[in-house]
Amino acid sequence: MISARSRALLDRYALASRVLSRETGERMATEAGQSVEFHDYRPYQRGDELRYVDWKVYARTRRLYTRLYQAERTINVHLVIDTSPSMALGDKLRYGRLVAQLLSYVAQRDAVCQVHLFNGQASPLAWGRAAVPMAWSFIAGAAAVSGDQAPVAAIKRFALKTRFAAGTGLAIIISDLFDEIPLRTALTAIKARGLDASFLQLVAASDLEPTEGQLELLDVESGDRLQVGPDEVRAYRQAVQRFLARTRSAVLRAGFRYSLLRVAGEDEAGLERAAFAALLRAGILIRR
């Protein structure tokens, strides 16, 4: 669970998104008295933000009603977490879970949030701070397992199967993006659905700087083994840098945000601090 200190700091930030920035402006206008975006009332539900309760209606009826705005009915944030075997290496999945928990806390203040795993599982839709523990519990249960979870296939599956209206959602992909297939087709699938997107590529120290010497490498995705020496290790380092550069270029060309997050920290508190700082540096979290 995210610390109380981080939760207090997160209240100062919002998610970087074209969709959410437009929605925030609309909501600010309505709360300033410009009610053109007001849509309807509905009975208060557990998890609704108290600031959207209409207390004047309560004074008349003694019943709680939540004010609905057009944006509130449609804006969705989808956190998509890589649970493929490679994420178990170098604390990437542990780090990714913390990143997702930080982001879900911010997202559920202003939007409906849903968490998706590469293995096809998805949390219920949630909105409001009261629903944060449910989202955090789902995220904490994400485990790396084998199966059809290669990033490109998993991201395409998410884009094709998830229900949302074009132009009303933000997808945040949390993955090492290690795949033999180019990311291009996954980017096309997301763009075709009218989603805004941020790609957070997680890398561990061992991904970038493997141990020197004579080694036997195990591909945790395929199970293949390979004997390598110093020359192959040097070639691997160069190949990884080219792969990261290609991935960044492809995401940016598609019009999405890209951030490379290096896994740092040893204990849970250290990983949390590192994840928070990385999201600020990357511009994924911005001042409200």
C-alpha cells in the first residue's frame, strides 16, 4: 500500500493527458458557475467524491445526490500492466505495481479507472477515493506468469476488447515492452480506438548491464538457453540501446507519450520513492 506521505503529495498532481486536461477544464468551468456541462443527478453511491454531492438538494430532500457532468460519465483511465515472465526479473513487476498504485490514486479522483493485466484479467471499473483500496488490492495481486502475454499481442488484445468511446480514454502501458515483434501494430490498434496513451517502459539494471564473463543466458519467455562470452555481452548492450531508441521513436511518432523508467530502490519504501520521483521527472504526473 502506498504510504500516507505519498498520498498527501499525490493530491497536488494530475495525470498528463489530452483527454483529462480537457475534462479538468470543463469541470472547473462548471464549478465556477458555468453549468453548460451539467448533465444530471443520480443517487449517491459509495465511492463518490463528497465535493460533487449537491447539498442544496440534500437540504430539501434529506437524500444524497451526486451531480453528474458530461465528462464524468465518459472519461476513463486504463492502467495496463505487463505480467509476462520477463517482468519478474530485476524487480520490474514489483516496481510496476507501485507505479500503477500511484497512478490509480490520482486517476480515481477525476476519472473512472480500470486496471488490466497482460494475462487478460481486468479489475471492475472504479471511481472515487473510497474505491482505491479495491484497485490497489487488484494491482498487488498481479503476478508474472507464462502464457500468451507478449507485449504487442497483449496491448492489441486490450485495445480491441475494452469498451470505451473514442476520444474519452487514456491508456497507461506499464511494461518492459520486450518483444520480437515491432510495437507498431499495437500502437496502430490503440490509435484506431481513439485512445490517448502513455508508455512507461521499465528496465532493470540487469537488462542494461548484464554480468561480464562467460555466461549461460536463459530466455524466460521461450525457455531457450544460449552460451555467451564477453563479445556477445558487448553486442547485447548495443542491441538493447538500439531497441530502446526504436521503441521510443515509434511511440513518439504515433503521437503518444513515452518514458523510460529505470527500476531503482531495494525495499518497498525505496521503490515507492523512486517510482514517484520517476513519474514526476517523466512528466506523467503534473501539477494541478
